[in-house]
Amino acid sequence: MNQASEPLSSVSDAVKEALAVSLRGCDELIPQDEWVKKLVRSEATGKPLRIKLGLDPTAPDIHVGHTVVLNKMRQLQDLGHTVIFLIGDFTSMIGDPSGRNTTRPPLTAEQIKVNAETYYKQASLVLDPARTEIRYNSEWSDPLGARGMIALASRYTVARMMERNDFHDRFKAGQSISVHEFLYPLMQGYDSVALHSDLELGGTDQKFNLLVGRQLQAEYGQEPQCILTMPLLEGLDGVEKMSKSKNNYIGISEAPNTMFAKVLSISDALMWRWYTLLSFKSEAFIATLKAEVNAGRNPKEAKVALAKEITARFHSAADADAAEQDFINRSKGGIPETIEEISLPLDTGGSGLGIAAILKQTGLVASTGEGNRLIDGGGVRVDSSVVSDKGLKLGAGTYVMQVGKRKFMRVTLA
């Protein structure tokens, strides 16, 4: 972490608090002394700082891992600064090569439009919409044209571009690098020029792109922005970064009960990292809670509090309370108040339908073989009673099917 070049004792308590908020959970603040100077100037002039976060709408949904930087934006927004939620509709057509060992296929304008329609709506569950400036980088990128693009490209060297790890590694390995990929960090950097950004946020994988913004601002005669990188959040497994492709994620549009249960599934050790990066509770509160757990308090109580906070943020406090009660019911073997319902036809003659076939047809298991294995392990219930007979057939009627602790379905056979 960079250290301020002047003692913090010379700045106000408000600036110290703003710096502490900035540093909470961050990976790097570059350069910290410049950020302190910007905070001091903002306090003296009453002019809010301009804080930028750019997101390319490469997919229609945001998961909890994406909200780490959004949380930091909200914390800085609550200090009175201007946050700019930048939708990279232009840069999405190039494709961000960050951390990739192959050329990334660019999105079509139609895909970008569809994804962008849901992006800000979801981000607004974290940011305060009334105090957020929404911009699209096509506003200044499209008017550049060929001449403007050439002029911009003249302000950055190929040697500097090749310092980027993924470009350097691909070049050494003899893998192709398309010229248009060099344009991505260049255009992201130009966004900072266009927006007169004071601070840009991003994940640790975006550090190179953010540094390009600093250099381009200096090239255009602006005061360079500071950079704040946030770590990539580990997913439910506690090992890999949260990702849909690894199925270790929590989507912020997932149902309250699912969201609550997923948070409770994380390890006790991971819980404290999630508290730092996802919770809006103060660091003092978290430290006290951690001390209580270390002294013997049940860690599940702390995890339930975190699960309720996250669920309430993306739904409501009432939904979080209901999700907690639903989880308690399931833990006791009870039946949730609201479960999916389905109707299935009986075989001709109404002789009954085999239990494994019912499980497969409802989608509770992938195959009858899996259903039979779960029955052998005592993992299947019908109307709260454990099924032990794989040959069980159910006749006409309505039944509550349960697989494991979390899968329920009300099935009507007729």
C-alpha cells in the first residue's frame, strides 16, 4: 500500500475518515499521497471529486462478486463525491483482453444493447440512483472517427503496451494478438480524459488499463486520476474467484431464499473476507463481531447476519426475514411456505408412478439412477417421510417431494 508523503496528522478528521473508507478492503491505492491531496482540496473548495467505474455489458446479469467495486463506489458516494457509472457500449465492441490468453470475440451492437438495459437497473440496488451520473463511452468514442483515433494512438507507445502481462505472455508464446486489442486499454484510458476523472476503480485485473488512463490524462494536460483496485471476490467454494462458469456465484437477481442459503453455505474463514468486501457495517463493528466469535460466540450467528444484510440489499428486509425462517424450516425438516408446483400424468390405468421416475420428471434429479442413489442414502422424502423403498409407486394425489435439504416441489399426480 502506498504511504502518504505528508503526515496525516496535518489533515482533518473528515479527510482521515475518507482515506480509511477508501482503503477498506482495497488491494492498492495509487498514489495514496495524491489521493489525500485531492481529498484535502475537495474539503477546502466544497467541490466533489469525480469517481469513475466502467463496466462493459458483456453479460446481462451481475453477480455478488461484481458488487465489490460497486460497494466501494457507494461508500465514496456517501461521503458526498460524484460517482460516474460508465457503461462501455463502445469498448464492448472491441472486447477486453484482460487476463485472457486468446483474442476475445467482440459483442454485437444488439447484444450490448440488451445487456446494458439490465446493467444499471441491477447496479442501482447498490448505488444511489439520485446521486449517480450515468454515461456511455460511445458519447465521445464514436465522434473521434479515424483521424481522432490515430491522434489518440500517437500518445501511447507499443513498448508500454507490451508491458501488459497478457500481451507479453501471448507474444512470447507465439499466440496471436490482434491490433484492435491494443485499442481497448487506450479507449478505456481516454474515458478518463473525457470524464475528467479524479479516481478510477476496478478489479486487480484492470490495473494496467487504469494506469493508461493516468498517462493519457497527463498527455492531455489534466491532473492524473488516482487508482483504486479491489480484490476479486472468492466464490462459494472459497478458492476460485466468483464466476458463473465455475458455478460458485450468487446472482443479485436470485430468489431471496436461494441467496440467503448460499451465503450460509460459505466457510467461516471466507465469511470475514465477505464481511470486509460486501458488508456496509463499520470495520469497528466487524472487529467486535469477530472478537466475539473468537471468544466462543457461534459463528453461524455472524453468518446469518451477513446473509440477511446481503439478501435485504437486493430484495428487502422482509424478504431477508422470510428467507431466514425458510432456512430454519428446512433445517428442521419442515416444508417452506412457498414451493414450486407441478402436475404429472399417471401411467395408463392409474397404477401409480415410480418414485425415481417422478424425481426425474420433476427435474429434482438428473436421472432415475441419481434418484435411486439418493434414496439409498436417505436423501429423498415424501410428505416429510424418508423414502427407503426404490420400488415405491405413488397413486393419484398431491405430494411434497424433497431432495436433500433445499430442493422441494409439490407434485400432483392425476
